[in-house]
Amino acid sequence: MGLAALDMSVSLDGCIAGPNDTIEQPGGERFSLHDWFGDPDDPRGSETDLRELAEVMQAGAVLSGSRTAQQTHHWGGDHHGMGVPIYVVSRREPPPEVAGMPLVHYVTDVVDAIAQAKAASGDRHVHMIGSAWVPTALAAGAIDELRLHHVPLLMGGGRRIVDVLPAPIGLEIVRVETSPKATHVRYRVLG
């Protein structure tokens, strides 16, 4: 079974979105945390950044919170054309448009959602995006890795990747890759 990997771009002060992050304006004004992605078809892109993005696209399932899913309009029912199931953690019923999206599954419990996504992903990883559900998943030991793309930016406020945890959680650095636009660090979550 594959790993459950939280995969997020994050500012150096721990923010994944700016102060004015809304459904209509994902990330807030002048959001730039994903600029390291670049254009996959641009040969001038950093090999490191393109390799990190290619690893995201090898996921066997996607898991996000409902806010992210709403901001992206559920990726049109197919996360960047990957053709893999999308699990959305939400206590609310899915919006009506999701009825026409067979790959999108709403699950109320985050630990159950991660288990379903891991089962569906086979031996590939689960690409996880979000923040609201992360403390619960970390405390339950349901996240295997954090794949953080540290962007050289201080946002000074906004939505943080984790605000409160019931206890410290140890991490082990597994891999560090650098480019001019980001430092990509993979951490193993220690039990």
C-alpha cells in the first residue's frame, strides 16, 4: 500500500495561503506560493522543480479538504487529468455538481478518508492537500510523509499549515532538493 503524503507549498513563516484567502480568490491577493511549479512545457524550468511536480502527478489518489475542493471546483472531477479518485474530507453533503463527477468521493472522517484513499491508490502514494484536517490526521498517525515545498517568502499572516497540535510530532528528514524557487523537503512522520 502506498504512502499518505501531505504535499504543500509553504512560506517560511508556515503559511499555505495569504490573509485574504477566499473561495473566490484561492490563496489570497498576489498568491505566489505555487510559482515554483513553473510551466511543465518550458524547457527553462528547474529540473528539480519539474521532478517534484512529476512526482505529484504519479499519485494513485488525491485527498483534500472541502475548502480546497471548492476553490478548485473539484478540479472538474479529475485532478489535473490524472484519472484517479479524489477524496474530500467534509462534514457537509457534497454540492449538487459533484453528482456528475464519479471520481469525487465525500467522506466525513479524515482517518477513514485517508484509509480509503490509500486502499484506492494501490502501491502509489496519496497526494494530500489542505490544512483544516491536518492536525487530526497527524495526531491519529494517519499521515506518513510531509512533502513541503518551502518557498523563500514571508507572508506575515494567512492560513497556516498547522496551528495547534495536541502534542509535538517528530519528523525525520528523508530528502532535500533545492532550486532557485523552492527548497523541497520530504519528512517522514515518526510514530
